Amino acid sequence: MRRILKSLPVIGIAAIISVAGAQTAVAADEPQTATTAAIAKVLQVPEGTTVPTLTFAHDVKAVSVDDVAATPTNMPGISLADMTIDGTEKNQSTKNGVTTYYVESLDILKDVTFSHAGTYVYTVTERATTNGQFDTDTIHHTLTYSNESYKLTVYVVNTDSGLGVGAAIVETDKGKVTATPGGSQKDGGHSGMAFVSTYVHTNGPADPDNPNPTKESTLAISKAVKGDLSSDKQYFNFTVKLSAPALVTNLPEYYRAYVMDATGVISPSNNGAASLLGQDLGDKKYSFIKVSASGPTDFTLKHGQKLVFVDTPTGTSYEVSEITPTSYEPSLVVTTNAVAAKSIVGEKDETLASGQQLVGESTNTAAFTNNRTLVTPTGLSVSAAPFIGFVGLAILGLAAYVVVKSRMRAHG
């Protein structure tokens, strides 16, 4: 009994430590009251996107001090330096086809001079349209800005060494956030006072009514045959399925794909169903195949032809397969961003599929080649029949000679 009683204080202390530890763990995920505040600029792009140099500006608006509306003289201003992202940031990660970059400011309250103790309230927002051509050239680029608004409440207190920040609380209409530099793991390792933008290289033709498939190709699927029994007149059956990048919210009805050969753009009437054919509105009047933006589309190609897309955004994923006809040996070379990333050799008479591939910024191709060659049949050729006949006669003659010779000896 004494041993049990003696052990109770130890058990109690251990329990207190355990509870305290649990509270600390929970608190670590909750917004923390701090004396510093930073902002984070976050940019999300489809995987494979080359990020241009983008600049973002943020405004801090004075609201009130001790519940008195702000005036030009009763509250200090807080100015923020522009923040730039260009794709070289160390802070980056890729998940589910989206690459995320971020940069973070230092403590935005560090150099602010307050005139007296009290409660100071500000709002922090992001300024829109700060990137010139990327704001206006909506054919090739889609750049969004954050519409988030944060309420920053700064409690200035008297200390032995003068005025100081006793607490800085940041909140949105969804609740408080941890806005200290470095933030929390929940916020991705940066301040929770984050402004998130997205950028998509949309790859539209310079003139939507008069595209140039030769110079504006975003993806090309080509067909070639080789071997002494191959036919350059035969059409081969294909299926392609496109999936737009996760950051593309407004899918088009279809993507335009043009059939080309050595002479340039040709009529696709032999390459797709009549219901899939469309025509440009410009002077060139090219016809194209409407390829679904979210499902499979069937088409055909023969030797020397290719299907060329002009408006698939960077980060689009695709899978293309060919139903290989009898006696052909199929192969495929996939090039992504000008790099031959995958080479596949298929089985004769079987469907050959590319697997999931990505449309990058540079050259993207899926080059199918079918090989059909003469295979000499096993066994003797019919052309050898006369020779076989002579051999047979010779054997019969030899057999007759042996029989006659034997009988002569027997009667000899």
C-alpha cells in the first residue's frame, strides 16, 4: 500500500506532462498569437510550365486605432516591397499535376513606428494587374490574382524600453491564421497570410481565326510505316484522350487538331467522322478535327500524316493508342518538351498505347511507326518441285538397279 501511495505523485506528474504535451501538440496546429507578421506569395502552375518572371504588389490599408477611424495622421503607414516569382525558387513542390512556388516577406511590423500604445487595425490585400502582357494577352496566358483580404490587428504596449508590439493577430472571414514568418506545417511552411495566384500558359493561336499549325503546334501525333510489305495508302485507327490541367476551370467544347502531310495542312475528311469536322473562320479556312477536351476521340492517319494541335494548354495530359492491324509490328517514340522521354515497342497485332503523357512548353510528339516485312515461309518452296522430282526418279532408278543386281546374283 505504501508503495502505491509513494508512486502517486510520480504518476500525477507524468499525467500532467502528458496532458501538457498533448495540449502543445494541438496548439501547434492552431493559429498562434505572435508579435511578428509576414505575408507569403504563392503561385500554382500546371506541371511542366515554364514560369515567367511575375511581380506581385500588396497594399496595407489603415482602418482604425482604438476604434477611431484612421486618418492620415493618427496611424502609421505600413509599406510592403513587391514580391517576385520566376520559377527558380527553392520553395517548390509538385503534387497531382500542379507545381507550387512561394516566397515570403520578413516581419512587416519590424520598422513601423507607432506613436502610442493601443489597438491598431489594418487590412492587407493584393493588387491586381501588375504584370503587363500577362494581364492583357489572355489568348496565351491566364494569370489570376488573389482576392483574399486579411484583417491585421496590432496591439502596441508600453514596455521598459518603450513602445513595442505586444501581439499581432491576423484573421479572415474563415478565422485566425498563423502569420509568423515560416508559418505552420498546415500552411505549407510559410505564413498563413498567403496570397495564392495561378498561371496557365494557354497556348492559343496568335490569330484564333487563322492559326498556323506549322509554327504553333503544341502536340503532334504522327504515323509512318516501313518494311517491304507495308502500305503507304493504308489508314490506321487511333484513339486520343486529353485531360486539361487541374488549374483550367473553364474547359473549351473541344480542341482543334489539324491533319498535315509534307505539303502542309490537308482536308481531314478521310481522318475523322463527319460530325467531328470543323472549319476556321479566317481567310485560310483550314478544316480541323474537333478533339474532346475531356473524353476519347477516334481518328485515322496514314503514312506521312500527323495530327497537330494548336491550343492545348501546357500541363495537359494525354494518352493515345493505335489498334495495330494484322502483320504489323508497332513502335512509338514519345517526345516531351523536346526530349525523347519514352520509346515503346509493341506486340504484333496488338494495340499500342502511349500511357499518360504531358504537354510541355516546347516540342511534344507521339511518333508511331509500323513495320511489315516479308518473312520466308518455313519448309520447302513449291519452286523446288522439279528438282524434287528429279531426285525422286534418281532414287527409284537406284532402287531398281539394286533389285535387278540382287536377282542376277541369286540366279548366278
